[in-house]
Amino acid sequence: MTKINFGRDNYIKQAPENNEFPFTFELELVEDTVIQVDSVIKYTAQMELLPILKDDLISKIDFNSQFNKYSESYNSKDLKFVYEFQLVEDTKILLVNYVRVYNIKTKYSFTLVESIEQLKEIINKAIESNKISFDIESTGLNPERDSLVGYSFAYNTSEAYYVAVNHIDKYNKYNLGKEALDLIYDALVKVERVYMFNSRFDMRFMEYTDSRYDMVKIANSLVDVQVNCYLADSDFRYHGLKPLEKYYLGIYRSDFEETLSKGSQLNWAYMNPREALFYAATDALTTFMLGEETMKYLDEAKLSGQLDQKLLVPLMKMENRGIRVDHVYLIEEKEKLDEELFKLKEYLAKHLGDINLNSPKQRQDLFESFGLDTGERTKTGAMSTGREQMISMVDKMEEEGEEIPEWLLHLGNYSRLEKLSNTFFDNLYNETIDYDNETGAYNIIKDRVRFNYRNTQTATGRLSSGKEIEY
């Protein structure tokens, strides 16, 4: 569980590490390993001992048995381990210590739901609470090709549940199937607040799984906690669930790739649901906790924050619809742009010499050599020489009747066309067309493209868009 140094001061103070998650434990030195234990693990002595121990324990504990409040062995005193620590110098063992881990306790509950009857009982409690968090697991990122494997949910800050739906046949006894999805969807529609993280991913998978799961019906109750965190501090540049739960909740845990790699699994469907429980249920639990922690920032944002949340379902619907590409027009315009950019680059190289036009430092040196100044500065105090700053400087020079160097006009035009090419034409071309250098033929890869509409996490404004994403 690597600690993160976020490297800057933020508006919101970072939370202290939550040492109680997912459990606490005690250590003592023992003289030998005669004591009956669950396992003995050998380690070379090193720094950061406790995080290593906790991460290793998480991988060895059966959460559904030991940390499931529905289990008879919940918070059992029988759970204990012994670790062997060797102090080694130049391959020579100088010292061996045995450390017993005992009194492993939790204030949380992680439950693998194993029957429809149990699920109904738990979901009824969630509906009574009127708040629920929801997160799905899938075989991949694209709902057109991949399938929903299971889901997790929580309705308070101490209990979380995982429901297997479609793991491989080997684990079929855990799969609760379509009825389990019907139950959670009906619950999402009934409660007053639904917490999700990056909600468009989960909502899209639900809709692709069954058209009955219409996410429009939860649009008014949906609270995407990723959006809440953005509203809390829009300068915070870490937008994933793990960094945000570290920052706002002080919770450190392994990520998705580490969880899959422990069993060398192809995807989530191949995971044993009992082994998948902790990771999956924790996603729902920390989403609920983050939601409760950040609602105050949504309230502070007032109408602006409400609009950000209300846009999520419509944007998800818009993203589902592919936009047709006119490939003939795209090829013609790209060829024109490439030709014009080539001519401008040749002109600038001839009149300005061999400079890197994309280097802010070299552009600044160029401007200063001609006695030019955009009048704007970066945070480091350097002259801002971007496209907008150049245009603003040229406009000011025109207003004041100053003579504008011809190369500056060409540089501004080059910058404008390069942005147009890089931002739109090149991306669309690379996404939809494959050019065969040997035959000179254009092969159409895609007839339509999808766009990822961002209403938060963008520096230049709301509702920016990007290339089609692997959902």
C-alpha cells in the first residue's frame, strides 16, 4: 500500500491515514514457531513494516468468514499469523525474529451475498436507509463487447456487499443471476440518493445488460462522488477512486491490477467471488463514505453543482450514440491542412532558423530577440507564448498601429492550424482510417465515432470532449 505524496497544497486538507481500515491488529515477538498459526511468512527486514504486513494480511484473510457480520466467525479471536523476519547483510543472516500477529479486529463488514433471500433482506434495509452506493464489476471496459460480472453496494459507512452475477461456471454456485440485478435496479429507483463513482461507466453497463434498466429513472437521485470531489477542489489533479479515497478518507489499499494479478486472472469473471469480495465491496463502501464526506461541497456549489450532476445521465445517453464520419471530407481537409502546415513550417525554418516551435523556452527566446513581449507570465515567471497569448499580442499591436513582423503572423497561423489538425482532424483520421503506405489506399476502420463528454476535470471549460474511450 504505497503512500502518495500529492506534492501540492490543496484547498481541502488531506485526511490522516485511517489505520482502522480494514482492520486493526497487534504484534508481539515470539521465541519460536511452536504456536499453532494459520501460516508462517518469511520476510527480509526492511522499512515500512506495517503497511507490508497489512497488505499481505488482506490477501490471506477470508473476509466473508472473518469480517462478515452475518458469519458465525465474525471478528473471531482464532485468526493469527507468525511472520519470520531476517536481517541479512551480504547474504549472511545476522538475526532472525518471529513476530506474531493477533487480535485482528474490524469495525467494518464485508459480505458476499450467497442467496436471493439474503439479498432481498439486505436490500430492504438499504431502501429503508434511503441512501445507497453502487458499483459494478465487468469483464472489460466496453459494454458492447464485455459483460457485467457482479456488483457491490453499501448503505452506510461500515457495511458493504458483493453480489456475483456472472462469474465463470467454476464459481456458478455464487452467481445470483438476473434476479439479483432486478433487485438492485429497483432499489436504485426507490431510494432518494444513489452514490456512484464515474457513474456513466456503471450506468452504461446496466443499460446495455437490459433495456429495462433505464438510468433516466435515477437521474434526480444520482450523486457522482467524483464530481463532488471536483467541486471540492477543482485544482486537485488525481481523479481516480484510489487517490481520492486516500486524500479524503485516509484509506490505502491495493488497486484493481494488483487484485487480478494475485490469481493471474484474465478478467474479473475468473476471480473467485470470495477472493474478489474485499476489493469489490470496498469500492462501494468508499464510494458511500466519499459521498457522505463530500455532500457539503455539492451543497456549497448550489445550482452549478446541481447542473453538473443532472447532466450525467443525458451525457451518458449522448455518448451511446455514434456520430457518422464523412471520410471523403476528412481525408481532403487533412491533406489540405498537412500541405499548409508543411509550407508554413518551411517558411518559418527559412526565416527563423532551426528552432523547435513547440518549445515554450525557444519561443520566448525568439520573441525576446525581436523585442516582443506577450505581457503574460506563467507561474514560474516565464513569458507565456501560447497561441492565445500570441493572438492577443498581435491584436494589441494592430490596435496601437505597430508594425507586425510577417513571421509572427505566419507563426500565429501555424499555431492555429496545428491545433486544429492535432485536436480534430488527426484524431478523427487515426480513429477511423488506416492508410496503407505500400498501396496508397485508404481503409475505413470505423464509420462512426463516440465522444467522451467531460463536464468536470477539464481546465478549459465545461463540456469538452475527447476521442472514443474504452468505457
